[in-house]
Amino acid sequence: MKTVRIGIVLGVTLLLLSACSPGFISRTVPTLGVGETYTQDLTPLELSLAPGTSRTLTYDFDSGLANGLFVVIEAGDLYVLRPSMGAFATSSTGFFFGAGESGLLPADGASPSDLLQQDIGVATTCVGPCVIMDADQAAAIGTGYVRITNPFSTQLTTKLWVFSQDLDHQSEPSNDQRSGAETVTTSTRGALETLGDMDFFEIVGGGDVTIYAPVIKSDGVSQDFLSIRAVALYPDGTAIPEALLGTSNPVVIQPNDSHAFFLEAGEFVEIRAADERAASSQYSAYDIEVQ
């Protein structure tokens, strides 16, 4: 009887450990092709969470085949965790995500339905809280975790999508270095879809170069969106002195705002987020015009 009892205790213990362990099953990441959308072509994982509770799942982030990896939920607090369980990035809204736990916002009495985004037909738009990684970031994490937490005072029912797809900014990742800068003759559009993204643009003909920060497209306030940092550079990559530009360099451009540099042919503009944020292209897109 003693052996049987020990076996039962061990069995129950293993069951409890497997239930409590984060993401006992490691999931691979599907890759979407051109023209496919996650809301239409993937079956999401549906989760129901009581107030204050979490669910953690394991994913092989390096199993995606495209240059972007997207983790999206409808509502709640989203964590993408490294193997050490430290937070790589977090998000409480579809408008942005932040490094570490900086992407979390207080619920402030909101209900899950208050935070749902409406434009779910767009391929890589975040319908709710999301985190986007480039291929190098996903490979560096390898097998990591997705945690969803219910910060609300009511039951949360939400959907989770994890998938790989090319980033919307088509110059990625080559324009992350000055040697691969995108050339600009009249105008172009970029986006800061991943943490630490840095975009370089070479001005072909010279003139007034105006950078337009992301536009607020909803009832959100500016603090919920990306501000961008722009630097005007000589051809060798050094910053052009402010005295020669007649303006600050670098400059931080707030959402809905713009800033202009007068640049010569062959000079560059470097664009990055003003803080440790990024967002889907719908909320991180910026424009550059040359006149």
C-alpha cells in the first residue's frame, strides 16, 4: 500500500506541476504569405481569464519563416517573455508596445470591450495589445513565453494570435544601416515596427527635407502613440552641426507634428523612436518629403 500511495502522490504532484508550469506544450509559429491576414486565415487560441489571473504559453519564436513575428490579443495585458521569464516587451493597447514592462498601462476602470480595435481586416494591424519582433529578436529569444493577464475587475474572454509575416516597411532590415539606406527623391514612408528599429534614408537631390511623425488616427491621446527622433547626418554618418542647419539636431517630433532640415544631396536622415517603444505600421508610420 505504501508504494501505491507514493505513486499516487507523485502522479498528483506531476499533474499539479504541469498545470502550473508556463506553457507545458511548446507551440510553433505559423508563417503567413502575401495577401493572407491573421484574422481571416488563422484560428486564434481563445482564452477566458478571471480578474487578476494569467495564462502563460510556450512558443518557439524562431520557428517563423518571415522577417517579422507578431503576438496579438484582443484585450488584456500582454507579455512576451524570454526563457529566463524576464519581459522582452509588454503591451496593454493596440497603439504601441514597450520594452520590458514599459508597455503596460493601468486599466483605470476600463472594461475589455472599451479597448478593442475595430479595423481587424488589416493584415498586420494590432487589433488589441501586441508585440512585434524582427527575425533577429525572435531568434535571440528562441523558446520563450506569451503571458496574458486580466487587469480588469470582470471576466476577460480574449483571442490570441502568434504568427510570422513580413514587416510592412519593405526596406527592412537592410535600411537598419547607413550602407543599406533607402534613397529618397521626392517622398517615402517608413515605420518603426520593432523595438530598437533604426531607419536610414539618403537624400538624392537635396532640398527641404520634412519628416512627419505618426498621425493619431483615433480618440487616443498623444501619450499613447510614438514620438520619433530624427538626426541629419553627413555622408560619413556624423551629425551635421546645429549651427549649420539652423535648427536642433537631433530633434524629437511629437505625434501629428513635423520638422524640416535643409540637406544637400548625399546626406542622410536617421529615424528611430524617441523612447523604448514601437507599434504596428498603422500607428508607427512616418513620412519624409523632399522639396
